[in-house]
Amino acid sequence: MSDLAMVDIHCHILPETDDGSVSLEESVEMCRMAAEDGIKTIVATPHMFDGVHRTPGLDAIRRKIDAVMEASGGCVEIVAGGEVRYSHEIFDESRDPHSRIRLNGTSYMLLEFPFQMVPPNIETTIFQILNSGITPVIAHPERNKRIQRHPEILASLIERGAFSQLDAGSLTGSFGPEPLESAKKILRGGMAHFIATDAHHAGRRRPNLTEAVAIAAEIVGIEAARALVEINPRALVQDKGIPYQPDPDLDALLGRSNKKWFQFWK
């Protein structure tokens, strides 16, 4: 798959911003790794409103992007975004057409849940976000403990208009057996729309996608796997509709047949 021209919509590549790159030098090395892997565009997604890291302003994000691109010789394109933790700040930010929560200034945002639970009344929240003109892409649902046990929750959110993004490290087994099995189940169930690196460093959690794409191709086929790292993310950063939206297979998602999926988590 050396001819891939991939777009990474989730990457902590900005130096000294969150728990990602610790220096400009590391950010440059991450850019070079990504370019060698076939990644052409990276959306810089620092943590926002997570209660741990200071949420950077859009001007600060753009200044760091400019510094990294200049130092790396522009070997990859970097655009602004954020990984937005579920919080009340989302609704204030969503009113701003130039908000930092928008991926490359588009109508898409990367929405992160706490890893141990799914926020209560999340369907109402998804509806409110969509009603504000922003489409949420749920970050790494396969790593969420609640969704691992009840993947039909994710199916319900996608039915309401959200998309989902798998971490490459989940498919390669870097996060352990539970995220791996959950990621495979989500792929088989037609509930994955993007695969992203969620890279944090040059030494670990690197900005690589090709291994994950190869694994995904064994599950859903080469064309579908490529859509998750090329066609769909390219459409996202260009603020277009998401072309590849597979028909959900709830039997495959749940490992059951002839069941009413929505009854299992209500």
C-alpha cells in the first residue's frame, strides 16, 4: 500500500501543548515519520477541556503549526483542530463559526468521551451539537469501557448522525486485547468511518497508519480500508460530506442474530 496518500485527523503533534510532543525537535521527527508512512496531511488535535491540560487558543495552535511546518520543511501539511472532551464548553464554542473545536475550520469536530463511561443523555447532546451545525466524530470509541461491553451504544449515536474514528494502535494491539477486539467488531459492524494515528511521540505511539490499514483490509477489504484513511478524512478536512458510510451490520456488531439491539443497553 505504498501508494497511499493518507490524512491523519487525530494527532498530538504540537510541541509542549499537552501530553504529546515535548519539543519542536520531536514534532519535526514525527512529521518525518508520518511522511515516510504515506501521510500527507495531519490535523493537529491538542486536548481541549479535559480538565488536565490548558486548552490552547486558535492563534497559539496556528503559531505552533507554522513553527513545526517551517522546521520540518513542510514534509507534511498540518492543519488546526482539537480533541474535545465532552463538556459544557462545547456548546459555547459551537456558536462560533471560527471556533478552535472545528477540524480545519470545518463543520466537523473530534469528540472524546471519558474512557470508563459514556456521558448520560449523550443522544440529546449529539442532537444539540448537530443542531448547532457541527458533526461530531467520536474519537477512539473502541477504547471506551462502556462501548466495549455495549457496542450498540455507538450504533445508536451513528444512527443519529455522528461518525467514529478508530485509533491505529487499537488495531495493532498496542492498547491490549479489549480495544483490539472492540475495533475489529466496530469494523465488521460497519461503524468505523476513520482510522487515525492518535500519535503522541516519536518513540512510542508513533504517527503511523500503514500497519493498521493492512489489518483493517483483512477485515473489510482493501478499498474500504483505504477509504478510512484517504477518502473520508480528505473529505472531512475539505468540509465535504463523508463518502464512505457502510451499511451498519448490527448482527456482526453484537455477535447476535435476530435480536433487537437497542434493548441491550437501555
